[in-house]
Amino acid sequence: MEKANQGTKKSDYPPYPEYPYSPPVKGLFHNQAPQDSSVPGRYSIYIPDNFEPCSPGVMILTPNGTSAQSFLEAGQGQNWLGLCAAYGIAAVVAEPYEANVWNLSNSVNFRDDDAFLKNVYDTIRNKAAAIPAAFDLDERALYLAGYAGGGDAAHKFAMLWPQLFAGMASVDGGTLSGSVIEAYGNRLAYPFAQTGSLDGHGAITLFNKDIPTPVWMIASSNPSVNNEAVKEHWIAAAGASRGAANDYAEEVYENDAKRVWVTSGEGAYRLTPEVIYREFFAKVHRFMAEPGGTLEWAVSHTNQDGKGFFFTETEVDGRIRRWFTYVPSSYDPDKAYPLVVAIHGGTSSITAFTGDSRWQDAAEKYGLLVVFPQAFPSGMVGMIPVPIWNQYILTPSALVDDVAFIKEVIARTKENYRVDAGRIYATGHSNGAGMSWRLGIDAAECFTAIAPVGLTLGSYGDAEIPPDALSSVPNAIRAGIPTTLNEAVPLDVPLPVWVFMGRYDVFGADQFVEGNYNDLCLKYWGVRNGFDPSVMTTEYDETGRYYIRTWTNGADDIPLFRYASVGDCPHAYVPYECGLLWREFFGKITMDSAGKRYFDGREIVRG
């Protein structure tokens, strides 16, 4: 049944105990330790009953002399727990070493707090079942808050790792020495740390001081704790200008989603955790398609008058499945519309992928219907149950027939909307790219073209790899790739493919080497689509960021396989690619009722 997306608050979820999107681990956990025990320290975690896969989280740093447990048992901590339960978000509360004081001067006589907090971050990103309080964090929506001395420590940590957070708030703590601010700001950044990649450090000249973070500095008793130097650091990073005061902050500096707010005096007492989260944190997410990340307003999954986002949750093949349908404002039921199936990556979600890809924006511009299907939560490679597509690589423990599921999503979309059956396309990121490959292998007749982003693994239709073989990744994955191409089945009608791979992507990224994943993918699809892998043309797109290799069928010069190397890009789906794909590829390819495909009106045949 189609309906509007659920509201921001999720107090009434889950609807029943066996709900598959419920957290596999939930509750309040004290005295947790990072997986990397080289730096000592403890923290607490709260995962509410209604926390869903790939949901937001907040990291809270306690005041000096306050343990994580005692903070959560007192007033502000209780308020945070209530907020988390109402909105379905996770809380991670870290304390100074032995509940003493935060090491703001980086004294060698005390704990390296920054290293400890980074270890905490790395642990909460990890979905390993061996972690007592593991959860599926949406890294686009992780926020940082600190109280008193913890507020000072929060500024310090955010200055060192600004790309990790979509927002930060300090309450009665915003003072750092000028030497720390200068030293941290002038360090070269790890531009893709939020994606877990430390590649590009040094090669991409990006300094910490140039990466903005939305910051709210709150002082309830002593305005002087809102240090001018700290404030100026964040204003400069945001490139923000002074704006009008609002109901919550008397000083407001703005540059679109990059904001710095300052509140002091009596107004600060009204700023409960819910106000901080609702009015400041939740409005902005950080996406990692660019070095340092891009701060964007959170996508509003709403609809009006039959247009916008519609959320479907229903039983398919005995399981509760869900998806978004996006209907453009130009939709006319008397016209047939192209349909794009946009598939999120592993451990991600449909709400996250609308922000990552922005296919809804392309839908508005070009007049498209878009469906965002949700993977079913399943265990994989020693992980807690997380959304994973059942494709040829990284096969989940629950062997869900996701090809049948996506076919069903398409069929139901056709029942509700006018879909042009000759213009149905699939694209996906990472594990979702693998799902795109599987659709191109097992359901080629259903799609006009496909565009996997960030993965060439899974482009082989030979055999699935058992999950326990993946413990030695990538060697175990390599063992599952055929040494010959005998398994490639030539298509009578080629299925055009466009692959996108970031320069700092996974598994060898965008490099072509004899026998590597990209090379084997190319050769496999050379057999499948009928082109010569040794003959290609190259060009850059108009931005100069995309280096595009094209293999055609020869005489007609029709592209059967394209591969775009994306400069300064990590393992991410870049929103620009939606428009590029539509203008130069999807929008040019059609299929008739007999299954013949055409490029700009010319029939596509094998070379």
C-alpha cells in the first residue's frame, strides 16, 4: 500500500516484535571499549527499539569529572535518551579518561583524546556481530555534542576530523587555545575518512580548516566560554556571512547548509536536546562524493497531490519489503514515463540513497519516475543483520530472491503509474551496483540499459561465493572469479552498460590491469554484448572530472560498454552522474516490444 513516508518521530515503531527492520541489538550499554584498545577509555551506547538500518547517531562528550553512565542517569542524559527513543536515533556517550578531564592541550602526560574518539568512531562504524552494541549507523547523519569540558573537546575533535560530522553543538564549552586551533586547521585532511578510506591524504591538498561543519555554540551561564577564535575558525571554514537572528540564536552566520549559530544567556536554557537535534542537527547531512564531503539539506520524503515521495511497505514473497516511488511534479497520467530503478549500497537504505544519488532531482528535470528499493536485512561476513542485496558477490546468509523482488516493484509501479515499458533502467552503488550487474545478467530482458557505480565485482554470472569464504577478502573473492570467460553467454540483443568508478574507489578503483576486476568485467561483457575489448575511444566530459572509455559495436559506433573514471572521488555515487547518465546514455536508449534496443533511433546490434 502506497503512503507518505513516516514522519520524523518514530515513537510508535516497530509495529510488531519480529519486524525485520528492528535493530538486532538494542538497549543501553555501559562501559564499552573501542575495538582498538591501544588508547584506553570507555563509552556508553543507547540503541532504541525503533532504530532502523542506516539511521542517524549522535556522539556526546560528557563534562569533566562525569562518567558516561552518570551523565545518562542525570537530567540532560535522560533528555537525550528520550530524544533518541522519539526519533529512532542512536546515542554514543564518551567520557574523559577515568571520568577525569579532557586533554585539551595534548599533554603527553594524559590520554590522547583525539585518538580515543577516532577509535570510538571507527568502532561504531563497524557492524561486526562480535561488537556487543553494534548498530548500522548512517554516516551521513552523525552529529557531535559536548557539555562544558566535553564541549571544548568536541570542538577540538571536530577540528581534527571535520569530515566525520554533519553538525556539532557545544553547551557551556567552546574554548581552545589559539595554538591548537592553528595546528589542527593547518593539517592536511584525510578527504574521504567518512567512507572509511584514508586515501588521498597529501595527494589532494585539502586542509582541515577548509572543511566546514555546522556548529552551534551555546552558553547558558558564562558567554565567554563561546571563544571568539573558535567561532571565527568555523565561520571561515563555512565561508559564512552574518545573517538575521532567529528564535534560537542571536548570532547567525549562513552559507546555505553551512551554518554557525551562537546562543548565550537566558535563551540557552530553552535549548533542549530535542531542539538542538530537530532545529539544527537533523536538517543537514554530509555526503562524501567530494573531498571533505558536501553538506546538504536533508531530503524531505514527502508528497502532495499525488506527486513526490511515496513509501510502500508490504509483503513480497513472504517477507516485509519496502521501497520509495518518486513521482515528478510534471507527472501526467495520460503520458508514459521512463522508469529508473535506483539501488542503494550495502548497509545503506532508501532514505540515505535519495540523498547520495539525488535521482529525484533528475526526475524533476527530465520527467522520470524513480523507484528506490530497499534491501532486506541479513547477516553477512560476521556482521549483524544489515541491508544486503543478494548478488553474485557478498552473498547474504538469507538467500532472498532480489531479482524477483525488483521485478515485483516494477510490476507494481506499472499498476499505479503509466510506465514506458521500453524505457526501464537500473543503476546502483556498491552492493547495489552488484545488484545492477545481477539484473543485467539474470533479467536483461526487463531493462533497457544498466549503470553500476563503484563495483565491477558481481558482473560475472558464474557462481555465488559462500559468505564464510569472504573472511580473507579480497583473495577469497578473487578465487570465485572464473579463469576463463566460458561462462559468458552472448546476448542476441546487447544490453548497454555504463560503469562509474572513483579514482579512490574500492578493489583497485579505476585501474585496468591484465586479470584484475575491471579487466575481467570488460572481457566478460565483451563476450556478452559483442564488442572488441581492445578497441576503444576516450574523452573527458565537460567538467574534466570524468575520463570516459567507450567500446562500441564497430561499424555503427553505438556504445555497448562505457567506463567512467571519476577524479578525486571515493566509493560514492555522485549526483552529477544522474544528469550525465540521462543526457548521454539512458535517455538515448529505448527498447521495443520485441526486445530490440535502439540508440538514438538506430538498432543496437552485436559487433
